[in-house]
Amino acid sequence: MLTLHRAAFVLPDPADPTAPSIADGAVVVRGELVEAVGPYGELAAGYPGARVRDWGAAVLAPGLRNPYGHWLLERAYHPDPREEVGVEPVADGLAGSTDEARCGASARRGLQRMLGYGVTAVAGPFERASVRTAVARSGVVGLPGSAVSSAVSSGGVDGGPEGSGPQDGGARPLDPLAVLPFAEAVYGRVAVGGRADFAVFATAGVAGDGSAQPVAGGCLATVLGGRLVYRRC
């Protein structure tokens, strides 16, 4: 099935400052791949039978990379709603645990919450088999710890095996935009022939140069391999 995703701004490659944004743009997805990227009018005319998802005054861009994966999925505990202890990760709630079933269930909940922030890739390393399985089955791209860029590390992010994260030892955010500039937080690009991994974000408004930037916590939808895996209600 063909799906056409329309947004006020399509940013195919935010990490490249020379890459243009597309006002009133669209992305056509066939199966799990990107079929076309361009102005909405052109793609709507070229794909008249496509199902249209119109995201309105939003930014469509590559999904985000969370550099705190090791800490968030292997050390922090993500409570089950039935436990009625809140939804925030419990720091070091899994430290020393040998219960793989509990660790895997926590990781699945953590990954689901990350999707709500537009995360499509997460940095490891992942030492627990249950966590590796959860990441693989989620569709989120698992990255080695070395994938965390030096630019991110210089800002106080540690993606090493201990996965401590911020240098102040505080909680690690599920939302990469809480600590990283948008251009550094994105993973990959939206390109014809590539896997359809992207997210849609609310924007704080349009800058004087006509550009738009997502706001932290503003994810409206996340697409993984062409599947809509998160949509804000």
C-alpha cells in the first residue's frame, strides 16, 4: 500500500546545513521504503491512489537517536502501569538484576515510550539477551556505544558500557531533544530507496529565514519501516 505523509515542512537531512527543507512537502512510502520525497502538490498528482496522512503545521524529519540506550534499557526500570508507581524510569532499578523476563519487559516499555519522542535509533551496547531481543523486535535501530558522536560526548553525554549519561549523574532523558540540538539528534535521512524511518514534530513557529525546528516533547507521530508505530492522541 502507498501512503503519502504531508507536512508543512519536510526536512530530509537536518544534519546537513546545505540540505533544503521542503515547504508543504510530502513523503510517499511503499511498504517499508521511501518511494518519493518532494512538494505535496507534485506527489499528490503523481500518486493519486495513495492514502494521505496530513500532519498539518508540523515538521517531518528523520527520527531521533537516543544516546542513553544502555542506561535507559539495561539499568533503569520502566514501571508497569499496573504497579501504580508512575511512568518515569527508576534509576538503577535493574542494576544487579538477574531476572531476564523482568528486564525484557522493562526494556519493551522503555522502547515504547521512546517512540513517543520520535526515537528510531538507540545507542548501546546491550549486554542483556532480553534487551537485545526487545530492541530487535521493536524495529528501533540498535547502535553500538561507539556510535555516539564526539560532539555529543563533549556536551556531557556518555554512551560507553557503563552508560552513565549526563556528567552530573542525573536522570537520562527519553527525549533526545531535551539535551541535543535537533541537527545532532537526528539519525539518518529521509531518502528515496531508504527505509521509511521518520517522525513528525510540532513546531514552535517559522523563523525569519522560513525554516522551522521541532520542539522538545513535541513528537506527533513516529514511523518505523513504513509502519505508524506511534501517534499522539
